[in-house]
Amino acid sequence: MALTFDLPANPSLPVLGDAARFPVRRIFCVGRNYEAHAREMGGTADPDAPFFFIKSAWDLCQSGSKIAFPLETANCHYEMELVVAIGAPAFRVPADRALDAVYGYACGLDMTRRDLQRAGGDAGKPWDFGKDFEDAAVVGTITPAAGFVLADQRIVLEQNGVVKQDATIDTMIRGVPGLIEWLSRFYHLQPGDLLFTGTPAGVGPIAPGDRLVGTIGGLSPVELAIGETQ
């Protein structure tokens, strides 16, 4: 089939110990999945009804990149998260079988144009401009599921060497199996999908010249440098 023009290669991520890369299909993100962050944002979280938003796969940014300060925002925030890479179809899957669909795990940054997100929310409009933009989904190397067991690992974000976020992943309101169970009620999850699982308290603004380093025990770190505004 002839196309009117060629698209860039599909976004993909490196995999620890494997020359093959993980192709990225869709990016799902859960909001307010740590209680302290929900309070920090001036709200509460409902453990029985998590809410999600979507970022384009073309928002993907590889760990170690240097990006321009995001466009049309005066208040862009970092949000450090555990990212789940889906490796098998999952539809209406129960929580006790949800991890069977997981290919692996990674560290990620859900970059957020907070001023645009708040403006949209205050006006009853979508969050797209606040969440879905170029380089808004920064993800590190994926560790295959066999090499990482979900437990109480620390999740930490350092900005210019100063710790800004520090929690443990077991304090998520809804854990990874429950998130997959819920999301698979609304979507046919497929290999290549990514799931950002929420951020702990301590989110804050970035500025040109910043260097962000996010870590979760047992996973490759995610790193990002912030350049000047275009």
C-alpha cells in the first residue's frame, strides 16, 4: 500500500539485557494514586474508581535526553512514577491474573504543564494541553518482569541532587494488579502499551538548567536535562 508520506519509526524503549527494543503503542496514566499526592493537589482519591488520562506514544522521550523547556507554560512539573510495560493481551482480566500480562517495569517521568492542566480543570475542559505534549513521557530502560518483584521499593526523584520525592511503591492506593484489572475493563490492552502508575507527593516545577534523576530500587534510573525555552 502506497502512502502519501513516510512516518518516523515507531517509538520504542531499550530493554535490559536484550538487543531488541520494546515498541510503544499507547501510554495510559493514572491520576492521584498516592494519598499524599492527592492531598497535595487539593483533592482526594477514590480507591474504587481510579481515573486515567492518555498521552500519545509520540510524547515518548528516552532517559538521558536533554529537552527544551516545554512550550507555552510557565509552570511545568516533574512527576516520578513506576511504569508498567504490557507484553500480552489483557481484557477484563482479574487482579490475580493481571501480572501475567506484564512484560516489564521501568522508571518514568510524567511531565505536566501544571498551569495548563489547572486552567483546563478549572474551566471544566480536558487536560490534554497539560499532559499530552512533546517529550512529556520520559521512560528509562525496561527491566523484564522476571527481574523485578513488586514489593516496597523506594521511589525517589532528585532535582539537581536534592531529593524532592521519596516514598515506597507499596503505598499506591491501587496497586499494579488492580490498575490493570480496572483499565482492562475499558480497553483491550495490548503488547506495547505502557501504564504510568501515579506519583507520590513532592511534585514541583522545573527550570532551564535542571537535571532530574528518578530511581526505583531494582530498576534502571530515568534521567532528564532541561534546556532553554525554544
